[in-house]
Amino acid sequence: MNRVVHPIEQESFRRLRARLDTSRFAPLSRAVVERVIHSAADLEYASDLVLDEGELAKAHVALHAGAPVVVDVEMVAAGITRRETVCRLRDARSGPGLTRSAHAIRLAYEEVGPGALWVIGCAPTALEELLTLDASPALVIGLPVGFVGAAESKAALRESGLPAVSNVSEKGGSAVAAAALNALLYTPLSPSEEKK
């Protein structure tokens, strides 16, 4: 089923492309960069995001094949408009040395196992916890926001070698994390991807 794009969204992307040349990005990277910029009206994401087209391509296939999508908070889930997600924050508890967000990631991993797409847009501790698990993710969209731990957790994600979308600065958040996942959801599989 094709997605119907509202005229306001079409005009927004036209204006974005008039202000920023995104043609240097490979197709999936361009989709992610543009959708993240669109979600935040922040052109700086074009130079702040860190992503790899090959990793995105593998995650794209996994996503369209039905791989689970795990989110750290309900705000991220609310932004993902065409896919069911797993969020265990309501079931999580904090304890000594463990935030509620980190516990929620543990609970989600117990539920979905390896191969999921993880979308973290709020809590740096959720991203830090994911890095301690043997999650073998299809992709980690690690875009938590904040002045405490956000940039550091994203740097640790990049250093982990896991397939990822992250950014260098402290900015991020639920809307941009959901936008990055939506970019992959909204991009149909190519004929060569469908054969995989």
C-alpha cells in the first residue's frame, strides 16, 4: 500500500531541498537525513548525523521483512506511524545502578531477542544498556537528547561497531529518532532488495 503524502509535507520537503542540497547522500541515507531535518526543521543534522548506506540497506530489508522495532519511550512509538513497536517502559523499575529506561531495554530484549531495530530517542541510559546486551541488532537508531550522557552514549554506540544511526551533538529526541525509522519504513524495497 502506497503512502499518501499530504501537500503540506510535499511543500516542506521542496523547501528543505531548496535550502540544502542533499543529492550527495546515497538513497537511504538521504531519506533518513531529509526526514530527520524535516522533523526538527534543523538543517544542521545534515552534518551532525552519522550513518552508513550499507548498514541502512541491510536494516531496510530486515524492517520490511518484519523485524521487531523496539523503542525506549512511548513518545518514540507515537511517532512511528506505520509499524507496531515494543516499549517496556511501563513495566520497568529502577534500582541501584539501573535506571527505569535501562531496565525497560533489558525487558524488551528478553521479549524480542536478537535481530530487532532499536530506536532510542530519549534516554542515554537506555542506549548504554543496549550496548551491554548481545542484541545483534539489525540497526540501532541512537538519537537520545540531553546535556548529560547523550553525546557520550552516541559516541559509545559508534565505537561499538554495531550498525547504527547516531549524531555527534547533544541534540536528538523522540521526534528525530522516530523520523529516522519512518524514513526506512516509507522507502519501498527496491526490486533487488525484494529478491533477498
